[in-house]
Amino acid sequence: MSFDFTGKAVFVMGGTSGINLGIAQGFAKAGARVCVASRSQDKVDAAVAGLGDGAFGYSVDVRDSDAVAEVFAEAASVFGQPIDVLVSGAAGNFPSPAKDLSANGFKAVVDIDLQGTFNVMKGAYPHLTRPGCIINISAPQAYVPMGLQAHVCAAKAGVDMITRTLAMEWGPEGIRVNSLVPGPIAGTEGMARLAPTPQLLAMVEDSVPLKRNGVPEDLANAAQFLASPMASYISGVVLPVDGGWSLAGVSYAMDNIARQLTGKKS
């Protein structure tokens, strides 16, 4: 099944690499005009070049609320219409035992993932269509405790609660807010950090009930569904797109990865 977003304005924060770039590409292929943003101007330029006619982008740090608000105002002006779909996917992550995690390291992830998500949603709010759609990109760390991921677990749990809370607050205006929770997605920077060897990657794949790691297109398809009229009565949902990984495999796989990365025996 294919979706048609012709004439729609889609903004993908963090949409210059990995899962978020795949989502941006999916909306562009479905006819949308797409704007992407991330901290790296080089990545922005490369992403825009591959997204086709009408695509544009900005370099911005999601931790800077004023800069984020300015970007959304300018993007709406360039679109020449309100933003129909916002995808908020900027994130930071690195594996670290909690005992070795500095206060600055913990704060950096919370500032990007949690504060950044709030900044993006609030900055976009005045420029969204009514009805409109927001899709936050969460992570299984939001509800599954993982070794070496205390900072990410805390930040992403907050993202999911913001999703639910603003679905309630903004629902009367017709703004739907949902989260997508990616499972193990092959070829992304996140997987490269959490499963840096072929052996670990294979172990993760085997722990997925569907017996495959995902691809960015899996998330792109889910995002288009949530943004489509077919999902017009869906809001406040945290949707795993993970081949069933969160049912049991994630805890087993990530515990073993944590043990191997820290040199502990199973």
C-alpha cells in the first residue's frame, strides 16, 4: 500500500541520517515537500540534495529553544503554508556504565532527547495545521531498562510522557501526538554503537521474534500511516516498530551486549 502526501508540508527534525532520513525520504517519495534539520550543515546539504525538488533544510541545535522557534517560523514561511506533519527525532546516545557516566554526559543526552523534544514541539506548535500531526521518535529504553543506558532510559521515558501529555493538551485543537519506538534498525549509527561487531549484531537479530533486524523503511511506513487519514483517531500512542523485540528479546540481547562491552562474563 502507498500513501499520498502531495501538497503536504513535512518537517523532520534530525532528518539528515539514519531512521529520520529514511522517514524524510519516505514522505518525499509519497509526494510531500520536506524540510529537514540537524546540527550539521554538511549533513543537511547532503540530505536535501537527495530529497528531490522543493526540499530544504536548516542547521540548528535542538537544545537552543530560541533558534528552534526561529527555524520553524522560517520553514513555515518557505513552505508557504502551515506544517502538516512534524517528526521529532533528534537524539544522542553512547553506552556507559552509570558509575562512569559524568554529570555532563547524563545531562547532554537528557538535553538533546528530552529537552530537545519539548523545544521542537513547542517551537512547531504555532505553525502546525489544525488538524495536524506530531510523531516523536522514541526508543525501547523508554520502557525497558538496559545496562549502559541509564541516561537514555531516563530521557526517552520522558519523551513518551510528553507525547501522552501533549496528546491530551493539544487534542482539542485537532493535533494528534504519537511516538514511534524503533527496534534494532540495521545500518544506523545507533546500532553501530550498541552492537559494534558482526557477532553482536547477529545476536540482536536472533533475539527478534521475526528473526530480522529492521530497516529505515519500516519506520517510514509507520510514520506515513500515523500521519495519514487512516490514523485520524489515533493519538497518545507509543507504537513499537520492532518485529516483536520489545516483547522479550530486547532485555536478553542488551544485557548480553552490556556484559560483553564491559568485559563481564554471562
